[in-house]
Amino acid sequence: MPAVVRGGGHDFAGRSSTTGVVIDTAPMDAVSVTGERARVGAGARLGRVYDVLSRRGRTIPAGCGPSVGIAGLTLGGGLGVLGRCHGLTCDRLRAAEVVLADGRTVTCDEHRHGDLFWALRGGTGRFGAVTALSFETVPAPVMTSFRMTWPLRCAAPLLDAWQAWAPSAPDELAASLHLIVPADPAGALVASIVGTMMGPPAVATPWLDDVVARVGVEPAHVERRQASHRETKRLLAAEGRERPGAYTFAKSGFFARPLPRAAVDALVLHLAGERTSGQMRMLDFTPWGGAYNRVRPDATAFVHRDELFLLHHQVVVDPRGSLAARDWLRASAGLTAAWRSPGVYQNFPDPELINPARAYFGANLHRLRQVKARYDPDGLFGSL
């Protein structure tokens, strides 16, 4: 029977479930720190990892969702507000313990089973059951979180300004652009620049003033707050809480060049089109650049190293509205297809892709298949 290794237990494509055997690593959640190294059980959730590391003044570059499983996040790449400064979560991985399909347990790193270690950094978990990960941590910084909000009618000039500003900003600045249509038809349609800057507010202010000047319109609402890295993560996680019982559908794409104004206008018009009660729509633009781009595309299995930004199309609905939501999602992604790079972020998996392996792994796919043939020749942990 096929086997699936479950870490956090949630996946846009439903890959944490199977008709075969689910290997649930949830009880393997120990986190220990020795010096600058952290050993993390594969079942640990991100919130627990942050809590343990913060007591030592350390952290790793990763996302904000406290319930996200550390293993799945790392094996698929792992982006977050420290990523432009310190790289992907998988870039901080220094070793992994893996139970292979034939029952052997191996430890892989740069010197032992180096091909498997290369594959685990962005190749997802299709080579064995990862049971523990060892990370090189980074100092946990003081951070300034911010949110600047405009009405959605400002989205086009805002997106123009953001594309020229966020990916080329200092590595310490991580500023995403969110265009949101809320589930309540009476709710306001908004555009927000939200993110963090390492350091106190005085460091962030000139850069935030710069993007406001580029937009040419003052934001309707501004929030700025200085806090520890751990508290900042809690604040960002609280803003992103999902509706209980709702379904989330998503598509993503990388872009190596800015979207032209015609594409921006079409995207915003479609986003704000006929509204459906209970359907929350969102376009999430995440800047690339910085440390993400300073790693060669073939240095790890994560191939998306030469991009400008990542666009994540999302729609959240109750189960009855899923068909209409998927139609909106397909059309939204289609509006940017002519300017999109071939790659798709593997941690935002899309079950509708015609050739998902090529989209996720690009030029690294051939080497990944060689590693797969060596360590899991019968495809117990899925195919590539």
C-alpha cells in the first residue's frame, strides 16, 4: 500500500492523507538546543519550535503559522520574514535522520548520503520518512512589524510601487502586499503592505515613507510595533487566522519580471468582481531577492532562486461554495500566465497542474529522480 508521512496534517492538495498508510510523526516533537544547533523532531509544530528557541535567544527563518509542521515546511523550502536575510528554512538545515523504504535508518548531511541531503532541501518528503532535523539557528532579532492599508481602488498604483520597491529593499525588510476581498459582502475591500523590519521603528520609517511616496497616496491606516521576534511571530499569526470549517484553495506562481499595468488592472478587476457571500479572496505578493537569490538553483533541490516575487492566489469558502471558488481561482491565475515563470512553489501544491513535478522542481527534476531511484525504487513514498 502507498504510504504518506504526516507532519502538520494540512496541505492544499490533500497530500497528508492517503488510501494507504498514514505515518503520523506528531508524537516525535522534541526540540533541543546545543549552542547554535537545534535538533527538532519531525512531528514538531512551528509554534513549539519558536518557543523553545526563543528561550535561548535563537530562531530559524520560517513562516508564521504555529500549527505548521516543521518537516513539511523544511522539505518544501520554507519562506518567512527572515528569509530575505537568512534564506529558506531548508537553507539552514544541516542534517536529517531518515527511515528509508527498506527499513534502514540513515543520517544524511553534506558528508553522509549527500545526494539524499541535497534532495531533502526543497525536494519534499518523497524519499523516506524524516524523523528528525538539525538546524543551524540564527540570533532572534528585535523587529518592527507594520501594516499600511489603502482602499482597494489604490491597488494598481500600489502594486506598481511595490514591485519596484520590495524585492530590491534591504535584506532586513520583508514587506508583502495583500489585496483582500472579505467574506462579508458589506466588508471593505482593502490593499495592505504588511511585514517586518529587523530593528526598531526608526530603521523601518525611511523605507516605509519611500513606498508611500512611490504610491502617491497616503495610507488610510498605519500600524507599527516593536517587539521581540517571538512576539512579532505571534502578532503576524493572529492576523492570519483561518475560519473554522472553511475550505482553502490556492494557486501560486513565481515572477522574474514585474507585471505590466494592463495585467495588474485585469487582476484587480477580477479580484473585486461579483462578490459571493462567504467567499474570501486574496492575492498575496511575497518579495523574493536577498538571501533567497544568493543560492545557486542547483545547490539544493529548491530551484526557484532567480525570481523577483511569488504570487499566491487564495480563496476561502464554506464547502457549498467550493465550485464557484475554484472557477474564480483558475481565472485569477490565468490572468498572469503570460508573465509567470514556469515554476510553482512546492509548499503551495496545486492538484490541477498538468506536470507538477516539472513545475515544482524544474531543472533539478532529473537529479531528484535519480535520488528517488536509489533510496525508494518501488515508490513507497509516492512518485516524482
